[in-house]
Amino acid sequence: MIHVLELPHRDARALLRDTGAPVFLFVNPVEYHGPHLSLRNDALLAAGLAKDLHARLQAAHPGWPFLTAGELGLGCDVTPGAGAVETRYPLLRRLVVDACRALADLGARRVVLMSFHGSPNHSHALQAGARLLARRGVQALAPLNVVLHELLALDDGAPYAEAFAHVDDPAERAALVRELPHDFHAGFFETSLSLHYAPHTVSDTRRELPPCPPLRPARGLALAGHLARVVGARRLARELAYVATGAGWYALRPFPGYTGRPALASAAAGAYFAREIVERQAAAALAVLGAGASAPRPVLGWLPTASLGGRLGPRVPLSAWSDDARA
């Protein structure tokens, strides 16, 4: 890995010009991931996925070294807990755009905006940077959009049955399959990835964590989703249903800070999920960076406007945090 911003200025410009290699810019928050994962878990997973993704890109383009522009340790709509750091959407958007402008000025021809923070507004902040780069003639994508589109389209986890094969209890295995579409933070899915990419950061206390309580979608949003489905707006209906479930998670008291069943996570499941993710992200990245295709756009394109730039949305007061989140 070569950190281009640590090279002498002339050398950095020459390397970008001569190789045309993509520069990986990491944008991940400091965020609470339950009592069992690191506050930097998104950064750790993004780093592991980026290494695997670059290996796939380099197989197709041997002249592309692994270049990075370092990390912006920022994110909006973070899960609250002791130590978490929130950056409001308008500021995050501006800082991402500024970083992307600097890379274009330096001579980058391809940029990968690498994150594992699933907030849709966070993805839209990255998209603002990608749009700036496109206007400057730089090919860019945020690979997490591929994962979020697939998550939004899932009815259940049946297509990923291999990930649950190690769970002997049929009732627990069935629960994992049923819950995967809404296991969006620090649960079985993310904890398994952490056991694969950063096992030294995962606490054994995860084995003692109870399942996240059932999620009850927020009524108003659920009703809006139902109405969208009635009028045939199926994509919008799915998006509203997803947001309704997320709002229902934030409404849990005490707020656990994780979804799903992290106690059942395994490194083998994480390795399986990682292969599936990298396969899809590599296909998108090769199409965008190698063939000039359009990059996958963020989900919930209406959310920045509907949330007034991130000003509206569910919040969890300190009094509602679990004891672990306060500790």
C-alpha cells in the first residue's frame, strides 16, 4: 500500500499520472457498535474489503499499485454510545467534496470512496464527492452502494444459506435467515465480518449478548410504505419500509446499539460474506474504473431532502442508552 499524500508532491503527481491507478479514500465514522465491537469497526472492515477489492482490480490491471489517500474519520447519523462522534450531513458533504477536489487537483484519474457505514445520508455525502470528481473527468465510485442496494432488495437471507450452516439449532438458523434484511448494525452479519477481518477487536462478551428485541416499524412510515405499494411505487415502498424498520430500532428502550444475533457470528460466515461482497464490488469497480460505466448510486435518493439535510431523523437520548453504551 502506498499513501500518496505521504510522498513528495512531485512524486505523488508522477505516480498518479504514470499508473492511472485508483486512489482509495476512506470515509468512516467513530461509532458505537454494541459492547462487543470497536468504535472504529467501519474503518477496519472498509480496510479489509479494500485490500481484497484492490487484489481483484490488480488482477485485471497489473499496473495498478494499491494507492490510498488515508482516512476521513467522519460520518453522519452514527449509532450513539460513549465515544461516538457525529458529523452532521452538510459538514460531512462539504469535507468529502473538498477532499475529492484535492485529489483531482493532485492528478488522480480514478478514485474509490471506501466506507462501511451504512447510513444513506452518509452515502449521499460520498456521492457528492463522486459527482465533483466526474465533473473533473475523474472516474469514481463508492462500492458500499452495491451492498446497500442488495440489502434493500432482500426478502430474507435464504440466498446466503451458507453463512448460517454452522448454526446447529434449526430455530436459531431460521431466525438468522428471517432477520438478515434488517441485521444492519453490529449484529450477526457485521460481527461475522469483524471476526474475519479484525478478530483481535471482537470481544468474547458477544457470546453472552441476547438477540436484539423484535423491531416494530414506525407506524407513520410503515403506512406511507403501504400506500406507496398500493399505488404501484414498489421501489419507494421498499425504501419506506426499510426506513420504518430503522426508526423502530432507534425506538427500542433501552437502546441496544446492535441488531440481530451477534452471539451466533463466526469467522467462517464473515469470510463467506466478504467473498460475496468483494465479488459484487469488484464487478462494479471494474465496470466503472476500467470501462467508464456509470457508478451505482446511493439508495434512498430522496432522504437528504426529506430529512432536511440530516436535521430530521430518529435520535436516542442519553437516558435511553443501554448500560453498555454508557460505559
